[in-house]
Amino acid sequence: MRAPAKLNLHLSVGRLRPDGFHDLVTVFQALGLYDQVTLTRADELTVTVEGEGADLVPLDATNLAARAVCLLAARTGNDARIAIHIRKDIPVAGGCAGGSADAAAALVGCDALWGTDLTRDQLADAGAVLGSDVPFSLHGGTALGTGRGEQLTPVLGQGNCCWVLALSEPGLSTPAVYGELDRQRHAGPVGVVSDPAEVLAALRQADAVALGRSLGNDLQPAALALRPALRSLLDAARELGALGAIVSGSGPTVAVLARDATYADALAAALTGQGQCAAVRRADGPVAGARVVEAH
Ligand code: C5P
């Protein structure tokens, strides 16, 4: 199975709800950068992980893919003794929904392995229990997310977006970034991104310049407060001629929009040369959500 990374082209964060989550209005896009998840029947539930940042991924029952297997096993009456192997390409703890992608891939994989033939809605319903981004990891494409991000409506769009992801050392926790935003809002007025109309219009018209101008993320000021070095990375990308640059979700990955694939490759090389980020990845969007790519 494989599942894609996500980016929030627009993320407006509303009030803190009694359940500890914030109401969101977000425009997700799935990017062609994937984690591969392999499931094999085994004597016990195990998790192994390879790839960049693998040492940061939990191998116990808190692993999101393991939780996905257990949840679906309980819901469908199947045996959760599965060996899960994850090959990470999505930045770990980077704000690109890597853990959610693994959970989405595990849900799709268990459904195939057990022949349970669940609908996408049933899988998304289970996914929402595991994390706010899991339903989108299943859905893929480009979608408007509301609620805590789990209620999805497909977004009409055309054309391809060419992205460069600038990776930084992990260490920005999602709850900490939301908490910093709450703190900033409590301390005084904080600028908020407007509604997603401009992003949606730019996508409809396949206008990359307008899309670059309209990217917005309410979590960005909070991520910058916790990781000030990200500001110079955003500035560097814009000075190099990016159409737009934005912190991805809660960060610290920065997503840089290029006018075409050739320019994206050049931007990736230039950002690598500047040495301000740990690594760069090229990825285009939108792509499909979690899929079985090879049955065992
Ligand atoms: O759902 P997920 O596991 O991604 O959420 C991680 C944390 O991020 C939550 O515990 C919460 O602190 C924060 N969050 C939030 N509002 C959302 C999504 C996430 O406050 N809509």
C-alpha cells in the first residue's frame, strides 16, 4: 500500500472546542510523495520502519498504523496479528501527515487482506477516530476540510502544482503549535487568513500565480514563533522566485510552489545549496489517496 503526503494550501483555525480540537476550514492537497506500508499475517502485531527519521517513529501500540490495524480488526472481527512494515518517504513529524498516511494505508491494506470490502466512507469513519488528517489521506486529490479537518468535500481543480518541500529538523509538535496559537490569540489580536475563496478560485482556473499569492496558514505565526529560523527559509524561497511559500500544517516543513517542474527542480537545487534546510524533496499534486499498489 502507499499513501501520500498532504499539504494545507489554506488553513484557517477557528475556536478551541471543548473536545480539545479546533474548528478548521482547510484546503488539503495530496502530494506525490509516499510512505509504503506492507502488511503480512504474523504471530503477533509488530511494527518495523525504515527510511529518513525512522528512529522517531514509535514501534509500539501507539504507532498510528498499528492503531489502525487494531481498530479495524475490532470493528470487523478479524485478527490483528499483523507484521507492519513502513518505508518512510514523507518527512517524519514534519506537518505533512506522514503518520496519518501510514494509518490510511494500513486501513486500506487490512480491508484488502481480510476481504472486508468496506466502503471508503466506512474506512474514513474509522480513520477519523485515529487522527484529523486520516480521512484526507484516504481521500487524496484536493479537498475542502471542515470540522476538525475530517469532514471533506472534493474541490474542483485542474492542472498540476509543482512543489518543493524544504525539510527542517523535526521537533515541532502539533499540539504545541496549536497551543502557541491559542496563547498568541489570548495575548492580543493575531492576523487570521481569510476564507479559502481565493485558493479555490485559483485551483479552478489552474492559475499557479494566483494560488501562490493566496496560500495561507493560521498556524504559520505560531510555528515561526517556536522555530524562528523558518522565516528566513520562507524569505529565501520567495527571493529565489517561488510563486509562494508556506509552512506546511503545523510545520516545520516549508512548502514552496514553483511555476513549473523545471523551475521546481532549480529551486530545489538552489535551496539545497543555501544550506538553510536539512533536505529538500520535489513533489507534485494533486495525487490519489491511499491505495493498494501490490497485493501479497
Ligand atoms: O487529530 P490529530 O491527531 O492530528 O491532532 C493532534 C493534535 O493537534 C490534537 O490533539 C490537538 O491538540 C491538535 N489539533 C487541534 N485541532 C484540530 C486538529 C488537531 O487542536 N482540528
